[in-house]
Amino acid sequence: MRTWIQCVCLTGLLCMSSMSSASEVMLRDFLKQVDTLQADFEQRITDEGGMTIETAKGIFSLSRPGRFRWDTASADPDFERGPQIVSNGESIIFYEPDLASANVRSFDEAVQQAPTIVLVQSGEKLDDVFTITDYGLTDGLSWVALRPKSDDAGFNELMIGFDNGALAQILITDMLANETRLRLTNVKTNQSLPAALFELELPEGVDFVH
């Protein structure tokens, strides 16, 4: 569930749209201009000491306002797919095929539980929600950090890395100092994505948790 909450918070960030330093301008411009996005992702979670806790890979899709999908590749040969998170803008489904379990929440409920999701609908509150710090060029990427002003955000910091203006990496630090690093490749923006992509049909026998 920790990984899913981080993904949802991340999705809220990616759905924002907007003066300062170059990396911050890069973030604001990117989020202003992108209506749809699809990319391959590789995720690695490490603890405070740098030990790997979890790895995953898959495909991330986004269509504003409010629609997103995380398709995680299965690490179990008995299951075709790994965990999925799908939002159609009204509800969000967290589906775990290996457990035959799905957690369904209303979009409004998710906003209350993870305040950053409000940015899926509006980018006007960016500066109200985050303290923004521009880190400039580090390891070949232009980095900008966003620290939530709310104590209930569930994470300490989001760092966004751009490669010549293209979204390349995202680093999330949680309250336990664990780090989730996502590397995005094959990023495609503003291409037509079918509405059906953001609907999830679940097989019979799935246990629904509301």
C-alpha cells in the first residue's frame, strides 16, 4: 500500500500545471503543456541505509483531468499482470491480481486522504501546497524539489529531474527516509489515449474493499 500511495501522490504531481530558477520553470512549463503522457517506468525503493527494499517496472499513462493508470509488470509467472492503479476521474481502483483483491475509493475520498491529488484537477495551488527549491544541474539532470507544507502528506519530498526539458526521473522520500526512485523512458506526450484505457474490468471472484 505504501508504494501505491506514493504512486498516487506522484500522479497528482504530474497532473499539475502552472518564475524562478531554470529547473522550476522547466517543471511549470512541462506541466502546463502536457495533457497526456505515457512512459515506461523502472522503480526502486531503498531504505535509509541504501538497501533495496523493492523493485518494479511497468507503464504509466496519464490524461488530464483526473485520469491515470499504473500497470506494473508481474514478477510472478502465475499471474499475467502485477498490481494496477486506475482512475477514471471519478473513482480509483487499486487492484492486486495475486490477492484477487481490489480497493475502490471515490476520487473525492482519495483527495482527502492524499491532498496532493487535488492537483489532478487544478494546478493553481502549487505554491500553496509545496515549498519549491531549484537544485539546478546535478548528475546531468535539472532537478527541482517540492516539499509539502501539510504534515499529513505522507512523504517528505518529491524531486523531479529533467533531461533537456524532458521528464526523466522522480525521487520520493517518505516519512521513514525510504526513497522511491522512478526512471522514465520512452516518454510520449500529447498523444491521443483512448478513454477505455482508464477503465478497469476486473475478473469474477475479486474481493472488493470499499
